[in-house]
Amino acid sequence: MPPVRISDALRAVVFEPTRNLTEALDEFYAPDYTHRSDGETLDRAGFVEMVTRVRGQIVSGTVRVLDELREGLRYAERHVYEITLADGSTAQREIAIFGTYAEDGRFRHLSETGFDLPADDIA
């Protein structure tokens, strides 16, 4: 299986959810997946809980990849996403991600950090 990409995972899991969440998560994230975001680390179960909550709040979203690198089992990516929430508000963030793949090409661990972008910075 070729290595997965975070932009594809975001589309399938959160931004354009057209299939079962468990199936989508299983496609992109290994059973022993861990996720670190701004200092908090979640195991797979905690990640699923967080994604379930977020998925219910987001009406639509897009992701634009700025940089993406793979070397062996290592992965790095930087993207900008724009989302519209159920309450009608919008958000734009730039995210940097570093992580590793499992042997089967799914994500084993990702660490991310990011910052909000003003609406006029999105072009």
C-alpha cells in the first residue's frame, strides 16, 4: 500500500465525510496511532473521540498543501485549511506536521502545531 497523505485523510475523515468514520480512520491511521497537538498526546481511542467531536462541528472544509516530504517511514507536511462550522463561523489555520508511518503505509504517529490566519491572508 502506498503511504497515505494527511490532506487525503483530512478530506475523507473530516472535510468531505462520505463514508463510515471507522472505515475512513482505518484507511489512514494504524491501530497503535498516537497524535500530538500543541503539547497534548492522544492514543488512538482519544484521537477517535476528538475526531468524532470535530466532525460533528464542521460543515465543510478545504485543505491546501504547501510542503510535503517523505523519507522512508518519516513524514512532514505543511498545509492551510479553511473550515466552516455548524454555527456559520469560519476559521483558517496553517499547520505543520511531523510524523512516522507504520510499515503498511498508514500513519503511526503525527505531531502537529499551527496558528490561526486572518481571513485576508488566505489567497
